[in-house]
Amino acid sequence: MSAAANKKLMQDIFAAAANPDPAARDRALFTASLAEDAEWVVTGQYSWSRTFSGKQSILSDLHGYVRTRLRDRTRTVAHRFIAEGDVVVVEAKGDNVTPEGVRYDNDYCLVFRLENGKIKQIREYCDSILTERALGPFPHAPVRAAS
């Protein structure tokens, strides 16, 4: 796919998932666009820093645990997309609250690498101190959200 097509796909994914109404947020396009062998790399040197390998691990281990730490379905609003070749860089800001009422509005720089219309890798850069303060340390053993 072209850089323009990759950028459009990422714009569509973020638009569907950023609806202010939690019940209307749609992650189906993200899930469908995630390659089975994708990896999500949480950068840095804190408890969340690790690589989630495979679509199932990304959806269950990472996103599943995040869902247990937020009041509503996650909301991340993108405000800049930069595309070159098979890479799309997305600057975004979270709009979330924990069950304890703590705001979790992290700033993100997400670097997506796509291959044939599928997301193969995501590198996440964010405020690690805010992540641990609002969500706590990432557990050593996977914690899966209830289905």
C-alpha cells in the first residue's frame, strides 16, 4: 500500500475509536487491521516496557489489562498523522478515567509499521510516570479482562 493509503487507514482506525460516547467506540477496524504476528513495543525502562508479540497478546494481555484499569472503553484522540512508505506516525492524547476517578490523559507518539494493509508493529512512546501513577505497575503475570 502507498503511504497515503496507510495514513488513511490509520486515520479511519483512530476516528472510529475516538467517539466521545463510550458505547459508540469501534475497535473492529483496528482488530481487523492487526496482523496475526504483529508486535506492540512499549518503550522505556518501567514496568510496562515490554514487547507484546502476536495479535492475541496485544488484544488480551495489553489491551485487556488496560480495560481493567479504566472506567470506560479507552479513548485516544489522534491530532497528527505523518506517513512515509510503510510507516505512519500518530501523535495522540488519551481521554480516560480510572475506576478510582484518576484522570489518565497520556500523550502518545505511536509509530505504526504496516505491510500489505496490516499493522505489523507498533512502537509506543508516552509519559511512563503518568502511566504508573494512574494505572499502577504492569503485573508480572498476564491479567486478562473478562470477556
